Amino acid sequence: MKIAVNTRLLLKDRLEGIGWFSHESLRRIVCQHPEHQFYFLFDRPYDESFVYNSNVTPIVAHPPARHPYLWYLFFEMGIPYQLRKIQPNLFLSTDGWIPLHLNPDIKVVDVIHDLNFEHHPEFIKPSVLRYYRRFFHRFAQTANRIATVSEYTRNDIHQLYQVPLENIDVVYNGCNEQFHPLSEDEKTQVKNKYAHGCDYFLFVGLIHKRKNLDTIFRAFDLFKEQTDNDMKLVVVGDKKWWQGDIEDSFNAMRHQEDVIMLGRQSMPVLTQLTGAARALVYASLFEGFGIPILEAFHAETAVITSNVTSMPEVAGEAALLVDPHREEDIAEAMRALWQDDDLRNRLIDKGRTRRECFSWQQTADKLWQTIETALP
């Protein structure tokens, strides 16, 4: 069997959430199924590390898909051109985008991670939003089968795009295997290096309005006002969307000196920071899944996360759930985990159990089942 795959988000040293899903699932699938031939379709020069096995043929399709107009050309011209040459049995897209006018003999599996733009259009650039709203419902209705990363998003796709539930499979994310608990000595070294020797709460994620960092800043300020401590807030993430509400909230903080901005960090540093944190604060406004929750479970770090969208589904009973719109809720959770070691240890223990429900091997196996279901 020939399987063509949209791999445009496999970017060396630049893997984000969907990129990690693609990398971790595809490298397992191609190695577990050497009897099939895979054609990886990149939109720019690729790194050889993404050619996982001898049954993978890498191809660069044109043009590079870097903004809406080029997205359209890549998916409606570049990929179809390559597929006419490959003549695959199936086309798999791990990032939601698919060509809309393919030979009907080519079955299509589309992985749609979330529909955040439908719920929070204010977070999306107008040109990008127009593209999403024009095409994504068509992508969902054109695919032979859809995979998504949570029951929340499965129901969202069904309700918003009228795709039958029986045509949508839940394929949960996994967690990078580098995340692990640290010894007390290792935790002390990390705190000394990154947090002036102090305990800290950790925020991880792209600094974007959807991640709710402005409310987290206000919550941390409130927590500091209500308690007498030297706790820090360590922020890890690219400041691409820093301007506006996030910057204004930071500038208004009374305890600004206790916020440590580290920018984007490598995976080894991130694993250390997660393992040494008093708690992860992941109070996002919208997530299709929420991989940092799992990363904290594997690092045996307590978690504060939101009570909306997919986050309760991922966290189960192993995290403190808060209303992300209320800084009072987030501050109260911070205070609880700062002063109550028994509560923190109970959450960590529940996280050890909860993390067993998710792994990249399970992701790969479930995605392969979806592929098999889509074929005659």
C-alpha cells in the first residue's frame, strides 16, 4: 500500500504541538509497517532525521505554505501534482489541511486538533481567520475519516460541521519521554540556576492571548499580596504576541520583579524546569488537548489547569481545575499548592496513575487503526 503524508510541520528544532504529534506518531507507524511505502510531502527542504525508515520517500512540494494564499496553492496545486505521480491508496494529513479535489480512489484521513478559531476568532489574524472559516468545514466534510485528540474536539467537530460521530476517532496525544522526576538535589540546582534559589510556579506555552498569561499575571500578583513568600513565576515561551493585554497586565504588576521571563527553551531545559517547579499553571482559555499537563504528570509536578474545553478530560482528578477567567480562582489554587504539601503530593500521586492513559505508542496505534478503517 502507498500512503502519502502531509509532513510540512516536521521542522528541525521547531516542533510545536502538532509537529510533535506528527513526529512521534509517524516515526512509529513507518517502522512498525515496513510492508507499506510512505511518501512524506514537505513544503521546504527537510531534515534527514525525519526520514525515519527505508520505506519513507521524502518529497518537496511547492510552494512553501507560509501564509493563506500559499496554503491554498500548496494544498490545491502542489500536493495534488505530487499525488498524481505517486498514485497513493491513502492521503494522511496530521495538521487539518487537505486538498479538496482529489481522485476519489484516494482515501483521506484528516487529523483535526481543535477548532479554537470558531470559538475565539478574536485571537486569529483576519487573513488567517478568513481562510480557516472558508475551508475547514470543507476539510472536515471531505475527509473519509477524521482523527482528533480529545472527546471534546470530537463533539465540537460533530456539532459545528455536522460530521457523524462514527466517522471521528479520538487519538490522544502522548508526552515526550524526556520528562521525568528530579531528585531534591537536582531541583535545588535548577532553582539556583533559573529562579534565584526560590520555589516557583511554571507557565509553559506560546505567549499568546489564548494561553491566558495576562490573567495568570494578575492571579500571581493577587497570590503574592495574600501571602508572605518568595515564590517566583517562571515563564517559558516565545513572546511573539506579547504586545497588548499581556504586556499591559505585566506592566501593571506590583510584584513584577518576581516574574522570570526565560523565552523559548530547549527540551532538556524545559524538562528540568518542569521537574523542579512547585506547580505548573496551565490556565489556558481553549485547548484541543494540552500536552504540558502530561509533561507535568511525567515530571511528578502538581498541575493547575482550566475547567474548560479538553483540559478536564486530560487532567482527570490529577489537577486543580480553575475558571480561567477568574484570577481569584487561579490565585486560590496557587495558595493551596504553596501551603498544603499533602494536597500537592496527592495530586502528584494521581498524576502518576493518570499519565498511564496516554503515550505516543498508543497515539501511533490508534492513528493506524483510523487509517485501516478508512481503507476499503
